Amino acid sequence: MCFIMIYNKKMKEPEIKENPFHQIYIDLTSTCNLNCPWCCNRQHVIPDISLNRFEEICKTLPERTEMRFAGGEPALHPKLLDLMDIAKGYGHFLTLITNTVEFNDIEFCKKVKTHGPVVVSLSMDSLTSDSTKLNALENLVDTGFHRLVLTATLTGENTDIIQWLRELYEYYKPVKYIHFRNIINEDNALTFSEMVDQVAEIFPEWENPHRIVRDGKEHNGKKCCGYCQLRQITPDLRMLILDARRASNCHLRGYINNKDMTVNTFFNEIRGRS
Ligand SMILES: C[S@@+](CC[C@H](N)C(=O)[O-])C[C@H]1O[C@@H](n2cnc3c(N)ncnc32)[C@H](O)[C@@H]1O
Ligand code: SF4
């Protein structure tokens, strides 16, 4: 009995007030307007986060934190702008991860900009047309967003998306960050070095970067798992390559479970979902 109690205590995830993570993901809603076949969140059904619960989280986090709004499609949360205001009020930094659809409405872009600062991260592999994604990117640029992130999941069969992101980076100055990863719930997903080979063919700067920001060996004095690398590949472009399947114990990225107010490592949390 005593052993079981000690064991349970040891296995308990940290509470939000003890959050050790630099970046923290939070699902605002499980509602989505797409149905991407590889999506890790299709079975993950949660109620929309309430303003009160969100404020409690913002207040409880021990330090100003980089919060990443995810889901479902976070842009569909009916109180998105209020949630942004609350986070900002507590000094947290915001990134909104989106499938791009809602940003086809320029008025929506303007509202999000007004309630910023926020970094918008566009999932360029989401299951909508390329013209929808491109229109969202153009709207965000026209609205005055100066720092945009483009992300894509690499499957081994979609090398064309790497080339497309290269063209978008060369054309749109606010594209400052590109993030590639593999499919988290796919046993035969590309390995880290396979992704590097594919990316370096189209972005040869990867091999001879301006600066290595995170080398996958250690970060802030903590040993890293080796499955992500962040490089400033040109003076104005950062690139992340991440093996999401193997980075389950990443100490940088956490996930807030708003039901019991605990935090877990992000990839550990989502790997079990499909
Ligand atoms: C779950 S979505 C939620 C936010 C938003 N709906 C979107 O698509 O950007 C967050 C990110 O996770 C990525 N993602 C979804 N399923 C994945 C999987 N099985 N493996 C790796 N990344 C995945 C998506 O491509 C997206 O960039
Ligand atoms: S990846 Fe994003 S857009 Fe696609 S189904 Fe999942 S939550 Fe929706």
C-alpha cells in the first residue's frame, strides 16, 4: 500500500504552478473545419476552454511562458480574442497554430493582429487547397504580420512541399521560420537524418548555417534527446527539423491538461492519440 502511494506520487505529472517547460501547448477546442487523415487529434474530444479556466492557467504559470494555441482549430474558439487578451495581460507570449482556413477572411486577420502580439504558425500541409493556404499567407502579410511560421509534416512522398516553402520564403519577407517534422503516429515515419537529407537538397544552407541555435545536444544546461535541431540558416530564416516520434521526453515543450491542471511533455501527450 505504502509502495503504491509512493509510486503514484512519483508518476504524477507536475502541476501548472510548477511548470518546467519553456513552450507550452494548449488545446483551445477540439472543433475543426478540416479532417486531415494523419491528424493525431481526431479522437481527442474536449470542451472549448472557458475564459475562467484559461485565466486560472495564465495566473498559475510560474513564469512568463511561450503559449501555443492548438486544438482542433484554435481559430474557431468563439472567444479566441478574449483568450489572447487574457494571456497578454499576464505577460505570456503567444503563437497560434492554424490550418489557415479562418485567415482567408481579412477582417479576421485584422482582429487577431489588434489583439496581438501573436506569431501565426501556418500548417502548410493541412487538408485544404494550396490557394486557401496562400490566400491566408497573403492576408497576414497584408495585415502587417512581420513574423510568420510555416510548418509541414514530411512523409517521404511530399518533397514538393519543401520546394514550395522555399519559394514562399523567397517571396514573402515575413516568413522567418520554417518547421519540418515527421508523422508522430506512423511507425515507418522518416527518421531525423532522412528528413535532413530531403530538406538540405532544397535548402543547402542547412549544411552551412549562419548559426546553430539548438544543436540537439543540450539546451539551457539540460541534456537534449537529439531529435530536434534549430538553425539560423540565413540571416532572416530559422529552420527547425524535428523527429516528433522520438522526442517524447523533450524538456522544452509541454502540454497543459486543463482538466486536472497538470503539464506533460508535449510529444508524450499527443503520441498516444490518433
Ligand atoms: C493538431 S494541429 C492543431 C492546429 C491546427 N488545426 C492545424 O492544423 O494547424 C497542430 C499541428 O499538428 C500537426 N499534426 C497533426 N497530426 C500530426 C501527426 N500525426 N504527426 C505530426 N504532426 C501532426 C498538424 O499538421 C499541425 O501543424
Ligand atoms: S491537423 Fe489541424 S486542421 Fe487537420 S484535422 Fe487536425 S486539427 Fe484539424
